[in-house]
Amino acid sequence: MRGFANLNRAGRFIAVVAVTAMVGLLALRGVVTLVSKRPHNLGIHDGWLAPCPAQRNCVSTQAMDATHRIEPIPFRTSGPKAHSRILEIVSRLPRAQLIEEEADYIHAEFRTWGLHHTDDVEFYFDVTDQLIHVRSAARLPFYDFGVNRNRVELIRSLYLAQ
């Protein structure tokens, strides 16, 4: 504390504001982590992923409205090969964690840098139509600045590049 006492009035003010901001950000990060529990409606239900909520923080290949709609990823290989390729891509993306994996389904969580918001990304492999359906949604009901849409488009481009 000797160093703090030697600061002039403006220096002490800046130090107090900086410490208060850091404590506030850490507290906010903790609150965000606590309130963003994994949704119970994830998974495949009769060939459908969960619908997007009304907020603009979700995209889905099975959505009917333009706000949430994104195109599915076509595949020309077998379902297991498409599945392996998506797993490979997801494993290379930053802050991704595989949560669930079945023959026709993958669920991964992506954490944003900083406040650790969690996004759930699901893949449903429709082998009949040879399409990979994707749903990517933020858990918190805030606008996501296009992060989910951009993530799905990145995964699509990486998948189709091979």
C-alpha cells in the first residue's frame, strides 16, 4: 500500500477505477457463467433440431424465417465420413468443446473470449437427403453481432474446401 499512498490524487483515482472495473468484469463473467446453463431442448426430435428463439442470436438450417435461416451443408460422401469431417473441423476451432456425439448428431459448445458466453452448435446428419443441418445459438438472450451465422459459414467453407 506504500506505493498507493505515494500516488497523487489523480493517480489514486485511476487506480481505484481500474481495480473496480476489473472486479466488476470478473463478477459479470461469473454471473454469465452461472446463468448460461445448457438448454434442455437440444438434440434431434423427430428429425428436427430445436427451433430458434425470437431473439437474433441463433441460426438454423431448419428455420423458416429469413432472420434465422441459413443453408444446410450438402455432402456427397457417406454419413460417417461427413460426420468425421465435421468433428475434425470443430476440434480445430478455438474455444470449442465436444459435448455429445452420436452417429447422426454432434453437439459442441463454443465459449467467447473474455466474458465466456456459451454458444451451442448442433449438427444433424440427414443421410436420406445428404444434408448436414446446423443450429448455432447463444445461450444468453442478447444480440450476438452475427457470431453464430459467421461460425456456421466458416464451418461450411472449411467443409466444402476439401
